[in-house]
Amino acid sequence: MARKVLVVDDEKLIVKGIRFSLEQDGFEVYSAYDGEEALEMIRANDYDIVLLDLMLPKMNGLQVCQQVREFSNVPIIMLTAKGEDMDKIMGLEYGADDYITKPFNILEVKARIKAIIRRTGKPEKSKEQSRVVQAGDLKLDCDSRRVFIGDREVNLTAKEFDVLQLLVLNPNKVYSRENLLNTVWGYEYPGDVRTVDVHIRRLREKIEDSPSEPRYVHTKWGVGYYFQA
């Protein structure tokens, strides 16, 4: 079944170019040209990934991303014409999984899309019992990619789940920020270790009662992060 991609950009030539290239690889491509239209489409449909431009009419990409995260964990790649680090960090803060700076190489865009879909693809339905890890009050279902703290489900972005899963499945193993970046984002990822810090902070805000005194995701000062319940 073809993967569904929503491309959101007010520059129609960019949308047309991305659409053409992705359709050559078998993707089903949909488009929106302003923030409000994008938000409505994401509410009404089930996409495998969203390419979301930062500068949009009616509602900018950060606002769209923030509102989408209130009801969906669909992977989001932010597209930005700005190269400043702050824009990239803000995109991650608002719940984006990745970012690409314009002008971009379409081969890089396709590689990023495929990498995220491989990691976050919806699991095949199976009669086998889901692989569930319980650690204290935290329960992580690796197959359905769901996380619970007690009876409360916690909504994580794709990358937040990937980071947590890696740490949970390797308790007490300390991962440096560089190691996490290479393992979760991939060796070809052009970002820096601040990406990891942003995701760890957001993860703690969601799963910890007191993020400054974490029960699950701990810091080994000067070394990295590890999981212990």
C-alpha cells in the first residue's frame, strides 16, 4: 500500500517538484498551501508523514506543528528557508521530528522521508502478543509504539519514542549525545547534539513527574544519558 505524504508549502512550484519526485518512488502525495488548510487535512486524514514549510500564510509552520501535536503523532519534517539554528531548534521544540533547510536536494528529502517511515512505520497486524517492556510505572509497547505512565497514555513524537525505546531496551547503558544522534537520527544526519538535548528535555517533560529530578531518563554528567527505573 502506497505511503501517504502531505506536502505543505505556499510555493506551488516546490510542491509540484516534490510531488513529481515522490510519486516516481510510489508515494501517494497530497498538498496544502497554507497553515489552516494543512491543519484541517491532517485532522481529517491519516498520513504517514508531513513535509511542513515554516513560513506559511494564515498560520505558520510552528503553529501548525504545535496544534497537530495536540491530537496526532504523525512524523513531521520542517522545511525552512532560514539557516539560523534557532529556527531549527524551535521546530524541534514544537514537536517536529526533523528539519531540512532550503534550498534542498530532493534526494536528501526522499532519504529522510524513507528513514523516518522505516523507523515509525505502522506495524503489521499480528496474532502475536505485542512486545511490551514494563519498568516501574512506565510501560512501553514496542509494536504499537505506545507509552504509558500508570494508566495514562503519553503522546510522544516519532523521534521521542525512538530515543526512549533505545534507552529502555538498554537500561543503565550510558549513551553519549553523539551516540544517540548517530543511532536514532543516523550517521548522515547534518544536525548537532543540541537536537538530542531538545528531545531529552521534551521527553522528560512528558514522562517525568519532576523533569529536574527524573525517575527514568537520567544524566551521567559529562558523559550522556541513560535509563533506570
